[in-house]
Amino acid sequence: MGTGQSLSTAGASQPSDALGRRSVFWLVIGLGMLLLIGGIGAYTLREVDKSDYWVDHTRDVISTDQQILLDVRDAEAAERGYIITGDESYLEPYRVSTQDIPPTLAKLRGLVNDNPAQQERLGKLEDLINRRMSVLSQGVQQRTAGFAAAQAVVQAGQGRIAAKEIGDASREIESEEYRLLQERSHTRQARVKVGFIATLFAVFLALVALVTGSLDVRRALRQRDVAQQRRQESESATRALFQAAAQAIFIVDPSGRVVMANPATEKMLGYPESELMGQSIELLVPEAARQRHVGHRTGYFSHPQSRPMGVGMDLRARRKDGSTFDAEISLSYIQSAQGTLAVAFVTDISKRKADELAIRKQGEALRQLAGRLMTAQDDERRRIARDLHDDLSQKLAYLAMDLSKLALKPSSQELQKELLALRGRAHEASDTVRHISHQLHPSVLDDIGLEAAVEQYCEEFEERSGIATHFTAHDVPESLPRPVASSVYHIFQESLRNVSKHSRAEQVFVTLEAAGDVLRLTVKDKGVGLAPERLKTGISIGIVGMKERAHLVNGTLSVESRAGEGTEVTVSVPVVSTASA
């Protein structure tokens, strides 16, 4: 035991020494970063001072050049004032301006002595100023001989041209200096920015080094305690979740033996936890599927991954008493000292399956009820339409004939007019009854078949709506089962009603055809169509009714539409064309 303890102590001291050396290393780096910060700061300040000097130098050149130009303009203004007025008070500012120009030129010459191009421009400017000042001096001297003599000198000197040339030469110098000022200002900003970024980066590295060193030292002191505490907390939390889970959870080794099971297994499968330990997991699989399960288990351990195993599949698990139940199983895996272990989460879905079956049965019952209601509704419509056509319509026709006979008998002209009016109303009532009867259930559907009824309705629809309706029929059986004909006809009516209400189409194409044992009706318009989202989420009651009618006769209905391209409704119904159908 002593040897083991000494080995443990040595193992603990070696990491501590390594971390201590690492802390010293980072501390040295941090101090080096501080020295680097100082060096970067000193270098940045020196470069900024240098840039500031040249920026100030450039501004001084510009201001001196502007001062020379101002002195020349002052001298010109004083000279003109003296020549025009003869007032000798103008001579004093003239003399001051002319005396200021030479030292200012000398100052400017000294400022640009480092720039040959500017020295050349300054020489040109100085020559122009000297010539201009000579002309001004002659004008002042000739003023004593009279205004005309001085004016002649001024005109000969071409003052405006000379002033423009001096201004252009001065602006050339200023333009170059402004260019240099902008360039030097950018250089200064760039140097400040680079120095600032370099300083921040060095500070960041120093802080990282210091913080890392400090954390390493603290981690060396607390690493074992924290790791132990976390491991204990993790094990406690995992065990608590494992024990409290409502699902049955099994941990299985690669040989298929149960390593651990939670308390929920006893409630779900009837096996106490102690009884399952060391047992094969195939004990919980129905006998018919055990051999196949061994292959699945072997394949899973060769490529372990987290995945659901029972979603959408008919999996069953076996209880201790031999009974089985529907289950969903999710698989995961963990790494341990024993190698890879599989974790199976088993959920009993027997109740959910029973509920789903009950819902499906209830839905089918509702669908059958809806079909019977539609059939009853169609039968009732057929009966009412037949009664209106055969009874009330005939009586109104007889009434109209009787009124016609009365109107033909000798009587007063006023009575004949009234009888004729009553006859017209009887005819209108008879037409109204026939129209209502046709809307409820067209007798032509029973008398001469579906094709004729559809064609007749297309003609009436075109006349009533103004939408050009093109009808085409191919190989339609003369005799169709009454439920098929009625359902297809009502779907056709609803489709045309939707075209009239929503499509804004100018044309609609109706096709009725039989191919093999399938009767197909297509109603296609070239209107505004429907957006896909509306087809998915905004299905109308009319479309639902059409689908139910198609389902009633084992048919299918599809609605395809695109915004701006129109809508196409297709119903396909299997039929057996026989005379006895």
C-alpha cells in the first residue's frame, strides 16, 4: 500500500511541477508583452511627432504663400488708389506691402528648400512678383508727372494679366502643398492606427498570458477536487433520471447481456431489476423474432449510433407472462470501462395504437355516414324534381290550356285580355317549375344519360355566365350506374360554379371520357388560378364535398392550380359499363 501511495503522490507532484513551469513561462511572456507595449508606444509617439512636424510645415508653407499674395494685392490696391486720387496717404500702405514681400519670399524659400519642384515654382512666382512690383513702382513715380503718364504705365504693365499669372503661380504652390498635407495627414493617421492596434494586440496577448498562467495555477490546486465532485454529481443525476424515467431502459453489453435496468421495466414487462441482470436481451423479444434480433444486435454494435428503431414500424415486446405488446424502441450508446454499451429506451404504445385504430374506425364510419347522407340528398332531390315535373308542371300546363280555351270563347274584349294575361303567368310559372326541377336533378340525366346532361348544362352555363364553354366527350358508356352518374354530374356542376365565382376566365374546357374501366371528367379554365398555399390551407367546403362524392363511388379527385395559369379539376371513377348496371 505504501508503494501505491508513493506512486500516487509522485504522479500528483509531476503535473504540479509541469503546471508551475508553465505558469512561469506565461508570466515571462506577459512581461515580454509589456516591454513590447512600451516599445510600440515609444515608436508610435516618435512617428506621430515626425508626422505632426511635416503637417505643420506644410500648413506654414501654405499660409506664407497666401501672405505673399495678400501683400501683392495690398500693394496693387494702394498703387491704384494713389494713381487715381493722387492722395499721398496711399503711399504708406504701399511702402509697407512692398517692404514685407522680400522677407516673406525669403521665408517661403527657406520652407521649400527640401522640395526642388516647389523651389522651381517659387522661382517663377518670385520673378512674376518682381516684375509686377517694378511696374507698380514706375506707376507711382510717374504720378508726379500727372495722371495720364501714370495711367499709361499702368496700362502698359497689363495689371490684370500679371495678377492672374501671379495667382496661378501661387495656386500651383498651394495645390502641391495641399496634396502633401493630405498625404502627410493620412500617413499620420495610419501610423497612429497601426500603433494603436499593435498596442491593443500586445496588451491582449499580455492579458491572455497573465490570465492563463493564473488559471493554470488555480486549476492545478483544484483540478482533482472539481473532477471528483463533477463525477459524483453526474453519476447522481444520471442515476436519478434513470430511476425516475417512465420508459423502460436497458443497458446491454456487446454479448447481449443486460447490465442495468431501471424500475420501470418491472411495471412494463413484469421482470424485477435483479432478475434481469445478466439475462439475454432476447428474453424480451417475441420468440418468432429472436433469431432475427440477434443479427440486428450484432450489426448495431459494429456501427453504434443514436437512432429511433420503432417509429413507423410494428415492433412488439414480450412480458414475463408471455404476452406481447406494441412498442417503440430508441437506441443509443455509451462508452465505459467494459467497452461500448447499448442503451435501449422502450415505450409501450398499445394504448396509442388502440386509440389510433378507434379514430380510424370512427373516421370511416363518418365517411360512410356522409356518403349515405349525400345519396339520400340526391334521392330526395330526384324525387322532388320528378314530382315537380310530373305533377305540378303538368297541372300548370293544363291550367294554361284551359285559360287559352276560355280566352277563345265569345266574351268581352276586356275579359279576353285578362285571360290572356293569366295564361302568360301560367306559362311563366310552368317554366319556373321546370327550371327548379332541372336544377334539383335534371331528368335528362336519368332519361338519356350523363353525356347529354353535361352537354346541356354546358350550353346553359355559357348562356348564363358569358364564359365560352367547350365540351368534348369520348367513348362515354350509354349506361352508367346511377350513383356514378349522379356523383360525377354534381362534381361537374360544382366545378363550373367555382369557375364562374372565382376564376375570372373567358373560356373553360370540359372533357368527359372513358378509358378502359375508368370514367374521367376534366374541367379546366384559363383563369387567375390559386396559389399553392391556398390549395394546402384554404380548401373550401365545395372541394371537400367534391372529394367526398368521388370517394362515395370509389373515385379520386385532384385539383391542380397555379396563380395566373388557371385551375384544373379531374375526377376519375372506376366503372363497369353494362346494360344492367
